[in-house]
Amino acid sequence: MLPRIVKAAVKGAIYFALLYLVPTLLISQISRLVPDIFADYGQLLGLFAAVIIFFVVASELTSRTIFQHAFNVGRALVLIVFFVLALNGGIVSLNLNVENAPINIWADLRIYLVILITIDLIGLAKSILQAVNFLSERAEQQLPLPRPVE
């Protein structure tokens, strides 16, 4: 159990650094130049990092059990909902004030949203198939070995 805890803590720390610290540093540097662009996405970045880190650590702690696959299925479903909410259904708008002149920018990201959802659905299918495989291997281990017929 201790090696799993250490491995989960190390993976959690690596994911925290890659998904939260580095993007936060980059966004803070870009926000100095144009402060209005990433104003709404700071909380989403933190939420995204927290969700991913939770599922990575939980999946690692429950490795080699059916719960690992359940957490992987949960992660795929949560990420689908997260991406739909974060991208406002695929239509992203940005309102800027440049020298007292309002600028409204709209971006249609529905194609990218569909790509993200498709990737997550493939991950969901993979997790479900891994769970079925895990359960079938477990059932095979419990069967008695056949005896040779004489």
C-alpha cells in the first residue's frame, strides 16, 4: 500500500506542477501585456487542475482494483461536462476595452469542442473495456483448472 501512496503523491505533484503552476505562470506573464484576455479563465484553470489531479491520485491509489476503472470512467464523464461548460457550448466571447473603444470578439469553437468530446468518449470506451477485461480476468482466475480426461 505504501508504494501506491508514494507513487500517487509523486504523480499528483508532477500533475500539479504541469497543469497548474506552469500555466498559471504563463498566464500571469501574458496578462501583464493584455490583462482582460484571461480574466475569466483563472478559476477554470484551477478547477481543471484540481479535477485532473484528484482523478489521477484516486486512480493510482485504487490501482489493480475495479475502482481504478470506475475513477477512469468518472474522469472521462467529468471532463466532457467540464469542456462543454468551460467553452460555453463552443461559442466563446471576449469583450475588450482598448483606448475606450469596446471590442467584441466571438470565436466559434464547436468543432474543437466536438474533437475534445470525441477524445473523451474514446477514453470512456477504453475505460469501460478495461473494466470488463479486469472483471473477466478475475472471473477466470476463480475458475478451477480443468483436469485431463483419461
